[in-house]
Amino acid sequence: MPFLMSKVSVPISAAQEISLKSRLGRAIELIAGLSERYLLAGVEGNCRMYLRGEAQPTAYVEVSVFGNEAHVGCEEFAAAVTKIFGDVLNIPPQNVYVKFSDIAAWSVGGNFFDRR
């Protein structure tokens, strides 16, 4: 049950949004046990972000994952995300930041999941 939220400082066309959604959906499979089937994803374009004190093409991607405390596949996923944002939005690799969050408890459809 992963959640992925992307914020970028550049405009995103409808075609680019679909490309990002599809490619990120495939990339999530690099993290052990995950698939696009359970992925909740969001993409926000035109966010005001300043990197190294300047407005420049930047991506911030937050990935929240339940039950992967060992971070299996996260390194490969981060590399794939960096490439995806470069390919689709021409954001330089050094301007793509990926944050991983471990989810201790999660609820979907009224069902509660706790990793304890």
C-alpha cells in the first residue's frame, strides 16, 4: 500500500502527467512486494520551489511505504524516479529529491493495518 506524491517546479501537460503516472507505477514494483495495483499517486506541477536559492527545474518525490523497514528496492526505485523525471520533464538528476517514509499503521476502506 504505497503512497507517492510528486511536486515539480515546472508545468506538466496532460500527456506528461499520464507518462509520469504510468512510469512511476511500473517503477514502484522495484520495491519488494509492491505494485501499481495498490499505488495511490499524485502529481503537482508549477510548485514554487527554490533549490540552492534559485528557482530552477526541481522535483520532490515523497514515497510512503508500509512494511518495508529494510528498504528493499528503494535504491533502485530512487534511480528509476530520477531517470523518469529527467526523461519526461527534463529535470536534471541533481535536482530530483526522493524522500522515503516508513508507514507504521495504515487504513484503507475502513480496514486498519498495523505492522506490530
